[in-house]
Amino acid sequence: MTTAEIDEVRSALVVAGDGARPVSAVLEGARARVSADVTGEAGAWRAVFPLRVARFGGDELPLPSGEYELRIDGADLDGASIERTVLAGLGIAVRGASVTIDPPLDAVHLSPEGQRTLEERYAAQPGGTEDAVFFESFYGQSAGCNPRAIDRELAERAPGVARYWSVVDLSVAVPAGAVAVVEGSPEWWRARASARLLVVNDWLRRRFVRKSGQRVLQTWHGTPLKRLALHRPGFDPRRMAAVVKESRRWDVLLAQNRYSERILAKAYAFFGKPIWVEGYPRNDVLVNGDAVAMRAALGIRPDERVLLYAPTWRDDRTEIVDFIDPEKLAHEADAVVLVRGHSRTLKPGRDQDGARVIDVTGYPQTAELLLIADELITDYSSVMFDFSVTGKPMHFLVPDLEHYRGRLRGFYFDLDERAPGPLLRTQDELVAALADPTLAERYAERYDAWRRQFNTRDDGHAAERVVSRILDLGFVGA
């Protein structure tokens, strides 16, 4: 579905009642909420909930799929009824105050039998026949990261190449001129088969069958501090087999730097195939982007101090770690605090709120958040290797350092010795570090060494170099 077609979608949930007129009416999910337009009087009222929302200053799009709660204050919900639903691009079920919004797939395709039929058809059909690229970022939960930057460069230089984006639902905004294909839909299976090039930043997951003339560019999504794939602690034959099976699907691997080239090749047993060390296309915006415009989209003034809290995920928990109180930090540091959970915490978690707190876990492009932030607070996340492109201060809040390093994952190098910023254990230590005027000078030597090792190719032209390789090799556009 094109952006223009999505814009034509109008969907609403209408609740009617004959009791007291509601004071307020809200439909709230983990990552989005909408308020109803309530009309009528006591005895005959209607609450119309739009099933579309504009987030982070973007266009209105259908609500993200997931669970929602109807909260109609001042009214008797037991006596209310669903008068009608007008739905386009959404599947919905209402059970009392609970509302479930499904991805926009026909019922026949939602069933295991329906998916098996589509998958078998995909496996049997010829492919690699369309001058097109199939993009996927973080399993379709966003249209960002390295694939998006490659999309933008490719659209400019090879406008005749079709661009499909794998999305979990139509709440994911795809780049202008691209076509959104919902995962599991017939269009998704067809585009995955027909595209001559697939550009992904994580595992392909669902069964992938290489078609004649088809190539896979694996961009990955970060320089690793924590151990990956075959290097993770513990011997697990099934994991090892899955890693090797997955990496054999890739034709090219993109690395941010020489350090990543070595690590990723060994961690994924990716030998005998090319690794392009070209920097990360997603980081071009850190050199070329307009921070003022991006702040304005989030309602942040140019003169406000912005702290970005972006921890990685934990193998032993599903939601973002709770090592800071963001509202208290905003007050103590006199700053706007952006809370960015890892992509793996997007679905199971909920947006945090508070005075001068903005939860940006669902924001599609992490690099834009790095650009607008004045300082980064992280732990073991690969954002540390991206944020250093900016040269701005970093703080490492690591109260679980021994547990994470010793039991959960392990590191490729000693963060204590090389981190370009302080390792902190508590929020009080963090607040003190944020107020320390000598911090930048004390870590300047480490920071310079860090950038020399990890950021030499992050010069604002990475997407240009990657797309040149794609076109020169005839992956598409030839």
C-alpha cells in the first residue's frame, strides 16, 4: 500500500451508550493512545475513536497492532455497545473494555493453514525477476536504520528500481515512494520472492528460499561490544546450527569498521564472501542532518538540554531496564529526557511518561535521536559506537556490569579501560557526572582513540558508497 493509499484510510471505533454522558473517553495501548469525540447527551451519547494517530510529528497512520484498553470515564460501560466499526487497513476485536487490533491481513491468511499455503507457493515460485529491493529493518517493526539510508540514496540514484518495505502493520511509516507490504500477506511473500535484492539488518527468520539471480545484503545493526551468535556464552548446538544456516543466506555483509569486520566474520562464520567496510549509512545524518528541525518535530526547543537514555536489552527480561527515574533525572539535570528502549523491548514494553520525558522507543530512526541529543546515557548498547561520530559526551550507567559481563553475554574488550566516558552505578553518580565541567577534558584522549578505531568511515558518505557498490555490481538497476 502506498502512502497516498494509506492517507485515504479512515477507520473509527464507535461506542454508544444510554447512561450518563462520558466525561472523557480514551483508547490506550502500550505505544499509542487516541481520545474520542463524544457527542450527544445523557441517555444517548456516542464516542467516536479515530483508529489513526500521528506520532513524533509524522503523518497520521493506523494505530499499531496490539492490545488496547477502552477508558470511558463517567459512563456505564456495561450498558454501552459497539454501534459500528468502520475499518480499512485494520482488523479489530472488542471484548468489553479490551480492544485487540490485528495486522491488516485477511482472516484466511491469518491462520496457520493460510500461511503454510502462502509459504509453499513462495517456495515453489520462480523469483529474482523484478528490478526491485525488499527492505526489512528490525523484523518490520520500523523502516529505519541502515536499510532506510540505503533506500533514500537508491531512490535518488536509481528511481526506476521498485522498493518494498516489510512492515508488521501499517502504523510503520515507509519512505516516500516505497510500497509497504505487511508481513505474512500475499503481497509480502510475492515481493520477497520477486525482488532481485534483499536488504535486511537482522535475521531473515521465516523460511527463506534463494531465487535465481537474487542477492542478500546484510547490513547488521551495530558494532558489537557484547558477544554475538557463536561467541555467546554456553555451548548450544541448535544455536550454532541456526547461526550458520542464517549466515549462509547472506551474500554480502556490511561492517561499520575493521574491528566489526573481524568480529562479525567469526561470530557468524561468514567466510569466503565479501564484507564491505564502508561505515554505517544510518550515521550519515550525524554529519549531514538538521538537528533543529528534528527537535522541532518532537516539540523540543533549540536551547533545551537533551539527554538520551538508550540502554540495550537483557536476555533475562523483556522490558527496558529501570535503572533511572526519567522524570526525576529531567528535574535534576534541567533537561528533556528521551527514553529509547531497544527494538526487542518495543512490543512487550510501554511508553514511559512524565514532565519533560519523551518515550522515543517507537521512533523510527535512532540516528536522528543521537543527532538531537546533547549527551548520551547508555550501558552496553552499540549506540555508543554511533554516538561517538558526534563527539558529544557519553555516560555509561552500568549497575549490573558484573552480571551482564560475567553471566549474560560477555564482552569483546574491557569497557572499564576504554570507555570514552565514566562508568556509573547509580542515578546520583549520573547526575554528578552530568554536572562535571571537567568530564570532557578528562576523557578526551580515550574519546579520540575510540573514534580513530571505530568511526573513520562514518564521514557522511557511507550510503553513497554502499549504493555505488550495489549499482556497479548490477544487483539492481542494470
